[in-house]
Amino acid sequence: MPTTLLTLNLDQIGQMSCNPSIGGVGKGHMVREIDALGGAMGRLIDATGIHFRILNESRGFAVRGPRAQADKVKYRIAARRLLEATPHLRLRQGMAAKLLWEAGTKGLKGVELLDGSILPCDAVVVTTGTFLNGQILIGERRHEAGRAGEPPSTHLGLQLRALGLRHRRLKTGTSPRIAKATVDFDRLMPQPGDDPPRPFSFFTDHLPQPQVHCHITFTSPRTEALVRENLHRSAMYGGHVEGVGPRYCPSIEDKYVKFPDHERHQIFVEPESLETEEIYLSGLSTSMPPDVQEGMVHSLEGFERAEILRPGYAIEYDAFDPLQLRRDLGMGELEGVWFAGQINGTTGYEEAAGQGFLAGLNAARWLLEKEALVLRRDEAYLGVMVDDLVTKGTDEPYRMLTARAEHRLGLACDLADARLLEHARAIGALLPSELSRVEDKLHRRARLRAQCDEVWVTQSSVFGPVAEAAGLSLKAGLSLSELFRRQQMTTKHADESLGMLEGWRDPQPAWDPTWERDLLLFELRYAGYRERESRLLEHHRDWDAVRIPGDMVIESLPSLSREVKEKLLLHRPETLGQASRIPGITPAAVTLLHLMIEKRRSA
Ligand SMILES: Cc1cc2nc3c(=O)[nH]c(=O)nc-3n(C[C@H](O)[C@H](O)[C@H](O)COP(=O)(O)OP(=O)(O)OC[C@H]3O[C@@H](n4cnc5c(N)ncnc54)[C@H](O)[C@@H]3O)c2cc1C
């Protein structure tokens, strides 16, 4: 299917507007899911990453998440190369000014560009990021822009507002960038990456870039004094911004106001690229005027002589209420129109990539008259995100956190390929060789599990000395699986035991022994919890399968309170499961609604 990617500047494809990194806890989970479904983000960061770390490693298999620093310049080039090599995809620079509909019909006709040309199309995915009616704010100054150095998208913004879609102003901010040669790195705390680094993608065998350290510094009493003395000059705090900002990426002004007891704040010093001398200060997002920013930077240990290359800034932009979206990310009643990314009220590259993948896929499937891919909350963090957006909406920039998922054990990021294999097969986004790579791994895993169940361990067996070293006495024998369930068996003991199993060591790059050992221990030790979780889930799954007929007249349903009706009308849930998750909809109301759906069905 021929597709056009329209963008304001072809050189900015894959541009990281803020921090030069991908992933983290929750976000890294989504990158693995996108990868498992055939998306590009995991492979792009593997090709260009210069510092990889698994976060939350000590907090358990389910909540650990990969994160990597990108070489931002190489990431952009790799993203563009990948698009240029994609069959049936045409790249076009230009500004979309207007969506066009066929007169007198609901059918989309095309997109009109600012230069007057028209791109005919039957479906469009709108991903305008922070550009819609965007305004940059630095201190008391404000100017129109979509991102530093780029114009805002005003015409399209005005048309979407005029269509009567509910919109709001949101804001976000970024940190100053520093000249590397002006930083005294000897006074900073080095933060090495993992050794060896582990790739994001299930399909990467080799990480090609040289790996570098990041560093850590801290704010000082001088930083705090400067922020407090100048709060009235900050765009965010001086009353110059009406938009709501991201709770989980607070500005330095926010940190001092909201956490007055914290003596100092950690600042991560991250290289932007091996091709440039630019440094990013993660944790120092600010909208102070440049002179205050300079003082703040100089107040950090090791930055006394540092030079700012680009000041930090805040940006305010239009986002549209995601409650208007359908579960396939189509925009309500607007036929042929999908929305994805920051425009839906989210923040972050990974959130945007996940929505972009699903919206693009579903737009294509709609054109092919195929059913949309709607992931369930227990299948993927991507499913949690879309369900949260379209069911609960969001009042502030939405960021993925593992705490948003109620079924965390089953959503471990290392299991995304196994979990989503059937969807990947159905949508056809993986190559046959990639599908068989996942299948081979799953077969091997199953064989290993069976082996562990079968192998009988006694004191006199080859496993006896390992069990003894773990402080376990094996009077009666037990299976290797049972032995692994014992908490005394550390990962070192598990590695020693597994090393004795036939076929455990395999030179195949897809088989990472550390990863597989962790997975095996997780599955054995959490089997009981996972069973309980899946029993609880069955009940919710049933509700998710009950569709609320689109023509059901909510206003005239008897027995439901006015408040419940108002909420149903506002959120427009497509299934009973979705209705049950709307804040304020009681279990009693869900039961009543269920009864009415059943009654209608049997009428
Ligand atoms: C200043 C700033 C600070 C940020 N801070 C954070 C943060 O702290 N944490 C975090 O997780 N995320 C942050 N982000 C957000 C992160 O950059 C975005 O969430 C993510 O890039 C959004 O992706 P997107 O695809 O929705 O939009 P973008 O990456 O912004 O891409 C939008 C694209 O749309 C194109 N476009 C816009 N209008 C038109 C038009 N009319 N016609 C044609 N093309 C158009 C643009 O050319 C651009 O390529 C920040 C972003 C900015 C700008």
C-alpha cells in the first residue's frame, strides 16, 4: 500500500527533542513490545546506542527495564535510512495545513499542504508532537515554535480546533546543552554502562557502537538559592504558561517547589553524540531566562566554567482529549483519521512510538478491511497505555510507569516476544527468519523446562555439591525444578547447575544464558502468583469481550444514575471491560449495563 510520510524537515526525522536516550522502566517494556511486533525502535537504538543499562535489575524480573543512551546524530541518520529503504514508502517535506473531506460525504479526500499542493489519501495518521499551535517559553519571553529552531503547526491546529474536537494546552520542557570541553569531568562521578551491554531488540546479535561512560553531578545550595530567588522569572512559575506539565519529568523549578526537603538533586551528565561535543544535563529541565540558567549550570560541581550551547526551554502546545479516540486510535467520528503520540496527551518517545505503530497498523488494516489490532491490558504495556488513554483520559502528559499495569508479572519485558508472537504472526510485520528465531527460542525454553522437571537431584548426583554449597541438604531427592524454587539457590548456583545440563550452552546469539536463567527462576518461583493472577484476569477478559452496541442509547437506559450516564457518554466505552475501568463507574452499574446488553441481545 503506497504511503507518504510528510514532515516539516526531512533532516529532522528521528530527532530526539529532549534527552538522548530510549527506554527505562515501563518505557523500555514498550520498546521491547514494539520490537516483538516488528517495529523499528529497538533495532535503531541497538544500532546507535553508546551506553546500555538494565534499570531496576535488583528489583526483579517483571519490573526491570532496558535503557540506552543514543548517539543522537547516528540515531537520526539510521531512522532516515530505514525509512528510505522501506518499500512503498515515500518521504515528503512540507507542512500539512488542512485535512480535506469529500464534499457531502464522510470520506477523507486528502491533505492540503501550506504550499497549496494536495496529497490525496484515504487514511491519515496525525502525529504532530509539540508542534500544534506550539509556543516556546524562556523566562518572560515567548515565541511561536514547534520545537527549538522549527516553526509551529498553526493552520492544522486551527482546523482541528474548529472541527469541535476537545483540546487542551499541555507543556513540557528541556534542559540546557553544554560544551563538553568546558566541563571538568574529573570532579564528576562516572557511571559506566553494563558490561557486557545487552541489546534492546530480540533480533540484534551485535551492538556496533563504542560504549562510553555517563557521569553524575549534583545541585548545590547555590543552585537552590538561584532557583528560589528567580522563580518569578521562570516561564513555568511566573504565570506565563497555562498548560499542564509532565508530573514524572519535573523541571528543576518544580523539584525545589514540590520537594523542599531535598537538599540536593541528582543530575545525569549524558553525551549527546560521539560526533559532536554536546552534553545533555538530564534532570535540569528549566524555563528560566538564559542568565539564570547560566548561573544554575555554574553552580553544579564540575561545571563552574561550563558554557551553554543551547539554553533549556519550555514549550506549550495543543493536545486533544484522548477520550475522543477509539480503541484502534482512530479519532472518534472522523472517518479515516488516526491520532498518535504527543497530540494524544502523552509524553515520551516510547509512548509516541507505540501509538504510532498501532495507529499506522490500524489505519492500514482499516483500508484492507481487516480487524484492528487492539492489545489487552494483560498482553502488553502498549495495551495498558491505549486503554488508559481512551478509557480514563489524562489531565497531564501521560508517561508509562510499571505501576499503571495491574498484571505486571505477565508483562515482563523479556517475555514480550513470546507474549506477542501470535499477533506478530497475524499482522505479518516480522520476516519468516525472525519468526522462526522466536519460535526456536520458545521450543528450546520448553525443552529446558521439561528437562528441569525430569532431572532428579540427590546428594550423590552431580548437582549434590551445588545444593550443598547453597546450604541445602537433599535427604529425599527432588526435581531440578523444585531445587531451583528454593530461594537459597542463588543465580550463581543456578548457573552451575544449568551448566551441567545437556544442551544448555548454545552458541546461538538469540540464546542469552543469563537472561534465560533469570526467566527460568522467575517462572518457577512465581508460578503460583501468576496462576492466581490469570484466574483473576479471566473475569476481566470476559467483560472485555462484551461489546457495547454502538447504537445503544445511553440516555434512555433505565436504572443507571445520571452521573453514570454522563460518564458513559463522555468516555464512550466500546466494551463492558472498558466501562468498568472508568473512574466513578461502580461494579453495580457495570452489572446493570451488562444485563441491559444481554437483554438487548436476546430481544
Ligand atoms: C522541549 C521538549 C521537551 C520534552 N521533554 C520530554 C521529557 O522530559 N520526557 C519525555 O519523555 N519526553 C519529552 N519530550 C517529548 C518527546 O520529544 C515527545 O514525546 C516525542 O518526540 C513525541 O513524538 P511525536 O512523534 O508525537 O512527535 P515529535 O517527535 O515532536 O514529531 C512531530 C513531527 O511532526 C511533524 N509535523 C508537525 N506538524 C506538522 C505538519 N503540520 N505537517 C507536517 N509535519 C508536521 C514535525 O516535523 C515532526 O517531525 C519533549 C519534547 C520537547 C519538544
